[in-house]
Amino acid sequence: MGDLGFTGLDDDPDNPVVITGCKAARTKPVTAAKKQVNKLIASVRAVCELAFAHLKNWRILTKLRLNVRHATTLLRALLVLTNTEVAR
């Protein structure tokens, strides 16, 4: 999931790598259906961005010196724990 800054990064509709919202153009406003899609994408992105904001605020990632594979596993576990803590 990406924000509107990543629009056009991957234009293959059959196999999207980055899912982004829809931008309005001067001559073509965003339809009601596209606005709903944008809200759905924003709600999914908000959960992840909030978790990363907590990790940055706690300065956990500054001391991380691991192999990329191990760091990914650790980061996923931290995000799950962060989302669990925030949801309480």
C-alpha cells in the first residue's frame, strides 16, 4: 500500500506491486466509488503508519543491527505487539 506519491509506479493492472489511491485531475474529478476506494486504502495504511510511528517514537529501530531476514521477522513481531497494545 502506498500513498498518492507512488501513483504510476506500477501501471500493470493484472499484477500490482504498489496499491495506491486515485488522484483527481483538473478535468476529471474523483468519482464517489473512487473516493470509497481511497478511504479503504487510507484506513489500511493508517494502521501500519501508526505502528511505525510508535516504533520510531520508542527509538527501537535505531539500535537494530541484524541480518535483514532476522530484522524483518523481528519488525513484524514488534508491529503485531504494537498494534495489540494500541488496540487495548
